[in-house]
Amino acid sequence: MKFAFWVYGLWFACLALELLACWALVRRGYWTHWKAFGCYLFYMLAQNLTLLLVAFSGNRDVYIVTYDVADFIEVVLLSLVVLEILVKVLEPVEVLPARTVAQACFWAALGISVAVALSVFIHGSKADPWYDLPLTIERTIFLADSILLWIMLFQARAFGITWKSSVAEIAIGFVLYLTVQATTRFVMSVYANGPVANIASGVGQFAYVIALGSWIWTITHRDPQPARASAETMARMRELASDFDVVPKERIFAAVGIKINRTDHGENVDQPDEPPTPPRRYNLK
């Protein structure tokens, strides 16, 4: 297959940045703490190199099949990276106020519902289910993942996240990339062919280059472990947690099948009922 000159330029720029990111990832010790993120970077390097070799072969059908399979794997890995970021953000969940957790769950449910509704409502210009269905699934996942990260960033202060941390900066890069990719998927569903679709694809690749640059800066300048909140911040979060007793965290997690037994702040853990002591019997002579 033949592409424009600027497409090959972005292609080689992505390969160079991905190689640098993978090298810095191993050298700086990020691989130990960021498994999903590391797998994603290594996979993207292998994916772009494979697609470039297939494009040079000139077989259009083989390139299309390879691109579809590689794109599906990328979507799965992106979701795993978002999950990894959320796990690192919600790690100190015991000291988070119940109101913060409830608000995050509410906005996440609302945002995912809107993402699904938009993806289903906007139909493609092609009446081909093999084209429209994968594109709809892909843009829905991209949009849902970006919404989850946007919610996390808007509530970063409530979660005790500092902006000068690896978690926040990696999340910002993925927010940029996922938001632009979801938007380009909507544009490509309306304009399947032509210059508009090509421009949208180029904008998506340019956003990926910017995200790669931000991740490389984060890997080389930030500690791989997320910055822990200070003792004062933890005390303030515990105080806020004690002020909002309307929706206890135990009920929130119990709704999804997670039981938490709290032993701090002088609270007693429920003990199983002991059998009653039988009455004493006296033998009277």
C-alpha cells in the first residue's frame, strides 16, 4: 500500500518515540510498577513496525486484516491501562470520603451511558456491518475510557492526587489520546472516505505523538511509584470521611459484593453470637 509522505513521517516518528519510551521504561524501573502501561508501549512498538513492513509489501487485503486485528488488541490493552491507573488512584480507598466515592461512581455510570448512547445513535455512512460494528465498539470503548479518566482528573484533589506525579501525568497523556481518538472515530463513521477521514486519521496520529512525548518526559522525570499523600492530607481526608455519614462506604462496596470490616476509630467488628450459657444445676440432698 502507498501512503502520503507525511503519513510515513508520522510513522517513523512514532517508531522512534516508542523505542525511546520502551528503553526509558526499563531503565527507570517503570516496568516493575506499571505492567499494563509497559505492555502497551511495547505492543505499540511491535504493532507499528509490523504494519510498516506489511505496508511495504503492497498487499492491501493483508494490511487491512492486520490493522483490524492489531487495533482490537490495542483497545483491550488501553482498557487495561485505564484500569491500572484507576487502581493506583483508588488505592487509599479506606480514607476516602464516602461522598467522593459515591460521586465518582455516579458520574462514571452517567458518562458510560452517554458514551454508549452516542455511539449507537451516530450511524456510519457505510451499510456494511463488518465496518460499522467494529468502529462503533472501538469508539465506545475509547469514549468510555476517556470519560473515566476525565472524572478522575476533575476529582484529583478529592482523591489526594498531586499533579506532579506519574499517575496524573500518565493519565493526562491518555486523556488527550483517547479523547482525540474517540472524536476521530465519530468523524470516520460519518465520512468513511475522502479528505475528511484522512485529516481525522492524521490528527489522531499527531495526538498519539504528543502523548508519547509526554509519557517519555514523565518516565524520565517522575518516580514510578505514585506520590503518597502527606500525613496532614490523610488526616483531613479521614476527617471528611467522618463528616459524610449519609452514604457509608461499606454500603457502597456492599452493593457490588465487597464487605469491609472496619476496626479503626474505636469501632467494633461484629462478632458471631456465642451460644447461651446453660443454667447451673444443683443437686439437693
